[in-house]
Amino acid sequence: MKVDYLIVGAGFTGATLAERLASIGKRVLVVDRRDHIGGNAYDEHTEDGILVHRYGPHIFHTNSKKVFAYLSRFTEWRPYFHRVQAVVEGKAVPLPFSLATLRALFSERVADKLEEKLIARYGYGARVPILKLKEEEDPDLRFLAEYVYRNVFEGYTLKQWGVRPEELSPSVTGRVPVLVSYDTRYFQDAYQAMPKEGYTALFRRMLAHPNIKLLLKADWKEVEGEVRFDRLIFTGPIDEFFGYLYGPLPYRSLHFRLERHSVAWFQEVGTVNYPNEYPYTRVTEFKHLTGQAYLPHTLLCYEYPEAYESGRNEPYYPVPKEENEERYRLYLEEARKLKEVYFAGRLGDYRYYNMDQAVARALKLFEEIAHG
Ligand code: FAD
Ligand code: UDP
């Protein structure tokens, strides 16, 4: 077989590139070692009809009009604002930590004072990373920072990553800032919605182009010698591609435990985080996300973080910290030496991308290779 592009990985990165290249007449072969399309965004129905995200709950949100418009070609949407609670001192309170959280945990007098100080210091609507708040000199704001750090971030981050918040790039905890507002949504992006028929249906439409061939249950190594191609796009782990030449890049993994309940609803919001107790970090009730309110039963997903071991579990999260970035840069140098081979995606770029960022990156790469 001869194609113009061989794309390794059928997740958001690979599917976007395949669709774009096919649309300009290129012949594309997409291979994935899993037995399904969609990468980590893959979803499927259980026997009793609940739509489940096999690799953990995925909520779509973006500020990019371009990305939203692009994906809208392949799906209708169901508006959905994700809400998260964190259990702090035995009480379920809104997360991100906002002015509403302040009121839920402190007396009116204390909450009034802290609210006034936060607004005066940062302005209403500000998003303050916890590690930045911790540098405050004002004793009241310091008190608040320590409180939020201890009750929301420290234990959760230790569970999720196996290290303390300071040992990671500040961008990690910065994803969930202290919000100087009464917005109790987990995300504040301009576009927040779930694909109406799920992610897999969206991917099926993306990959339906006649110029795209799909080969599942096939590792890139197996097809490398069998298929002729002009260019290769690799969205798997970049360190694996180079045979771990500079040593493995660290990843964090998870395992998921599903729990079925014969009640219509189990919890008030989509996700409840447990920063301070239990070995799991959070519990998500899929029905909130997918809108299957009509079902009489429900399914929960418990997330248990664990070390990544090649061949045993999945490399879900790149670990953003300086020493890993340095090692990644060595691989990037190798990548630059290869003509007609491109790396992209959460694993190919070793970047903690959300789905929309993976799509944005793929659209940009398409522009570069199609017109460059
Ligand atoms: P992937 O989806 O990982 O796809 C890569 C594909 O390449 C995989 O299918 C893999 O099997 C295949 N592959 C790798 N190596 C090879 C090989 N050698 N041969 C053949 N195939 C190979 N993002 C959000 O926006 N919102 C969320 O709520 C959200 N929640 C998440 C929750 C969890 C638990 C995780 C892990 C991620 C979450 N994400 C979320 C991030 C989202 O999953 C990623 O942004 C997105 O999947 C990245 O797409 P990708 O195509 O780059 O990578
Ligand atoms: N985080 C935390 N406590 C929480 C929620 C998040 O400490 O209750 C930190 C933690 O380090 C986590 C990071 O913020 O890994 C990013 O959280 P997010 O919910 O964005 O993680 P993801 O959904 O990508 O797993």
C-alpha cells in the first residue's frame, strides 16, 4: 500500500490532521494500536445504555472560536457547564475555590473581609493561581492561601502526581485558580458543550472521508515496513518513537473503577473531588456530562492515580516540570533531524493539552505542512 501520509494515532490530533489532509486530496492511512478510534476521548455505551468515557471523564471547553467551529462540522452539541465540588472539612463546596466557596466555609464576617481584600488586590473576576496567592504578604490573604493550599491542593496533588505542587510547573495547579467571583462553573471558557451523540460518533464523522483508511489494533512498528508513505505524523509518545534514546520521559497514569447504582442520581454535580481523603482523587457521575437524565440507573467513575509503567498501564499525563522539559528538548532535537516526520499531540509534543488544544495544534500543523 502507498499513501501520502501515515498518521499514527486516531485521537483528536491524528483525526484532525487526517480529516484536513484528506480534504485537500491527500491519501491518508491512520493506524492505532487500540481497537477503537478517538484516543483517550473514546466513549461507548454500557449494556444498560449509559454512555461511558473509557479513559476517564472528558468535558469539552474552549475559548477558540476556530476550534469550536471546526468540530461543529462533525457534531451537534448539548450545552453543558461542568460543576465540581471539593470535600473540604467534610463539606462539599464549589470548586474552583471562589467567593462562593469562601462563603460556604467561613463565617460571614471572615468571608466579607477576605472577599473585600481579594477584590481590592486582584479585581472582581480575577483568576489567581494558588502558588501566586501563597506569595502574598497581607496576613489575611496569606491565611487564605495557606488554607486553600492545605485543603484543596496539597493532598490532591500528592495523590495525582506523587509530588507536591511546588515540584511541578506552576501551570499545573494554575489550571484551577482561585476565582475572585461568584462563578461556580469549573471552566470559564466561551464555549462549553458536549458532543450530542458522544465523542466516538464525532470521530466516526471526522474519519469518514473516502481518502482516509483506518487500521486498528496495529502498532506503528508493525506497519512501518509494510506501508509506503511520503510523510509520517506521529501522535504517540515521542520517547518511545526514538527507542528511549535519552531515557524515558515520565508520565502519570490512572486506573478507573466504575460503580453502578440503581438510583437515578448519585451526586449533585458532575464531579466531586476528594483532596484529603481516600486513595482516589475524584468521582464523576457520567449522566451529568452526557445528559442521560432519563435513565433510572447511574454510573460513577472513581479515578486512582498511579505510577506509569510501560506495557502495564497508559501514559495519560506528561509530567510538567523543568527536568522533564529538558529531556523532551533532546528528543525534539532528534525530531528536527528527521525530514517528513512530524510529531504532535499530548504524547508527541509531551504537553498537557486539553482536547481543544490538541485540535488547535493539529490545525496549525496542517497549515504548516499543507502550505509550507
Ligand atoms: P490521544 O487521545 O492519547 O491519542 C493518541 C493515540 O495514539 C492513542 O489512541 C494511542 O493508542 C495511539 N498510539 C500511541 N502510540 C502508538 C503506536 N506506537 N502505534 C499505534 N498507535 C499508537 N481534555 C479536555 O479537554 N477535557 C477533559 O475533561 C479532559 N479530561 C481528561 C481526563 C483524563 C483522565 C485524561 C487522561 C485526559 C483528559 N483530557 C481532557 C485530555 C484529552 O484526553 C487529550 O487532550 C486528547 O485526548 C489528546 O488527543 P491526542 O490525539 O493528542 O492523544
Ligand atoms: N488540583 C488540586 N485539587 C483539586 C483540583 C485540582 O490540587 O481539587 C490540582 C492538581 O494538581 C491537578 C491540577 O490542579 O492535577 C489540575 O486539575 P484539573 O482538574 O485540571 O486536572 P485534569 O482534569 O487534567 O486531571
